[in-house]
Amino acid sequence: MKKKLKIIILLSLLLISLGNGATLAQKETTSEVFIPEINYTEFKLDNGLEIYVLEDHQLPLVNFSVWYKVGSIDERDGISGISHLLEHTMFLGTETLNKGQIHNLVKSVGGSNNAGTFYDYTKYYEELPSSKLELAMAIESDRMRNLAINPQEFRREKKVVKQERRKRVENSVFWSSLEEVQSKAWANTPLEHQIIGWMEDLNQIDLQNMKDYYRQYYAPNNAALVVSGDVKPQQVKRLAQKYYGDYQAQKIERIQFAKPQQKKEQEVTVRKVTRVPFIQMIYPIPAANDEDIIAIKALMDILVNNSSSRVKEHLKQKQRLILEAGSNVQGLRKEGFALLYLIPTSEQLVDRVRNSFDHQLQRIKRKGITKEELEIVKKNSLKTMIFNQRDTGTKANILAQGVVRFDNPELYKEQLSTLKNLTEADIVAAAKKYFKQQDRTIGYILPKQIVRQ
């Protein structure tokens, strides 16, 4: 316990020093900041299953996760949302475990479990005492190839997912509007829909669709086990061979797609029941392992994300034109997108806000950024990277991101190197290359006039 407390104190002191801009500038540059490596042991079974072990013997706990290299960008026309629906279905039972038994088994030993579906991967995990590692291994290996889908339970789960869509998308002004903007930007590709899929597709997905999708993508050669905590690599390897070794590899088919070419900016205008308008913008960006991703994220911080960003300083704090602004960079296995949003204070200011945003972006393209802006964004990014290595579980997630997308557990190191060497010129070049008005899809979400009777 004392050892762990010392680590926490040292980490806190390091974060404080990084949070002090003067200290960082005077004593060390961001290129000199040390971030510890993620130590791991790697195995691969004959059937293609990848296994990564991160040892941490401070506490008798283990985090066991299975990462499948499949998500919503792997869905063909007519079955959008099937990846997320399958995630739900995976908790309905197997040929040996009844519905609810998986959760109850994990809970009975003091553990917890959950899952998540993303654009390009699906993750399942258990956190439990390290002495119960074999239980997690047995459960997840059973689910990989022996899922039992009861027709009645499947129909019931579809209703649950459809209700989730109504709540999270259809009843949300922001997300229902983004769905329209995204479908315009990525028309006729798997990125035209959100992860939860279209309602009409959820209605028509049947049990056979689900079985076919499950059989193809939930295979050992399309998955990675990432095990972190109080375990030994040889122990994990032995159990993996025992529970997964007999499974056969499957042929994995990927949908090939690219961002539709556009010669001019695309616009979407919708009216919703909202008190304030929104502006949503989508720009296409490269895959998550492209070196330019680091510059793109830095650009977003300088332009809209940081409290001292160009847009927030001029449009929010000085001119009072907006209530908020922000961005989200979706770097994926294939090309992705950068989403930016602005919330004007009134509908009458929408055009002015858009023009002011464009002016700030053009200023960066023409005149560049300051050394202070560069140092702040690099410092904050390094702070985040340090925080993301606060424990073995978060380290495992960092490693898994590179593995599941690019079969590259060292991606985080490459990105760290890119960040440390990032220059003002890199950020300006990214702004010019990826943030062109002709490539942009912009959505105007305006308040709907309600007629009261």
C-alpha cells in the first residue's frame, strides 16, 4: 500500500509540474518529459489469437478483456447497428450458460463486467480477483464460439436496443441532428450512420443475420486478449491455449470504402425543438495511425477545445457570440472524421458565428500559431498521456487500441514521439490539408417555431 501511495504522490507532483506553464518552460521542454513505457508480454496461438499480458502485482486483481476487430464500419447495407445489437445478445447466454448467469458468476466472486461497441472494434471485459482469472477465460471463450440465441430473447433485446436509440438519438437534438449531417458527409458508406444503426435496419435484422455476423467476426484470428494485473504471462498463455486453442480461424471480409469526393461544401439545415441553435461541422481525416492525427488533435485544441482557444477567446469571451464550442477527433482503423460544434447565442447570429469561425481557421493557415500555443497544447497532451497510464488497466487500453486497429502495440510510443517533435509548421500544414471548406459538411440546427393552440 505504501508503495502504491508513493507512486500516486509522484504522479500527482509530475502532473502539477506539467500544469505550471512557467515551470515547464524554465526547467524542461515537452520533448524532455519522460513518460514510462508500457511493459508487456506477447503471445500468439496457432489459430491467430493474439494475447498481451501486462503484469502488476501490487493488488490481487486482474482485468481480462477481449477485443474483437469488428464494429459499425464493418456492417453492410441493411444491417446497420448489428455490431451493437450483437454486443447486447452476447449477454443472453451460451450453450452452457443461461441468460444472466454470466453476470451472476462474475458478481459472485466480487467482480464486475461490461462491454462496448465502437466504430471499428467491440470490447468485453471482466474485473475480478486474480485468483479467478480462469473463470473470466472460460466465460469469454465460451461466448466466442458457443453463443446460444433464443428467438424470443433476441426479439426482446431488439426492443431494448431500439428504445436505447430513441432515447439517445431520436430524443436528442444534438445526436439526431448529427446523424443527418454525418449521413450527408459519408453517404453510401458504413460511416453514414451512427454506431447504434438506423431504426429501419434494426427492425429488419433477423436471427440468421445475427448468427452469420457472429460466426464470421467472432473468431480467434479477429480478436485479441489483453490481460492486466496480478498474473504471470505463462499462466495466461496456458489458460488461453486450454480455452481457445481448439477454435478454428475464420475468413474475415472487410468492407472497403472511402470518403465520397465533393467539389464544394455540403449543407444540411434542420429545425428542432431547441432553445438555441447549433452549428455542426464534419471534416474528413486520415486513419488513427497517421502521423497527422497528432497535429490535427493539437489544431483542435488550439482552435476550439482549450479554454484559451482562438474560438473561445474571441467568439465566447470577447464578443459573446457563442455559448460553447468543441470538437471530437474520430481517428479510426480507416479514415475518420473531425466533428466541430458551435452553439450561437441566437439564430440571428448563426451566419456571423460561422464566418468568425472560418476567420479564425484562416488566420492559423495564413499566420500560423504562437510558440506559447504550441507549448501549451503539447504540455496538456503529455499530461493526458501520463494520466492515461495511472494504472495497469488504463495502460492495457492504450496498448489494445493500437493492437485492435493496426496490430501495433507500439502505436502509443510512435504517437508520443510525434507529439514530442510536433512543430508549428506541422499544425499549420494539417489545417491546410484537412480543413478545407470544399471538403466540409456543415449542419445548421435551428429552433423550431412552435405554434401554440
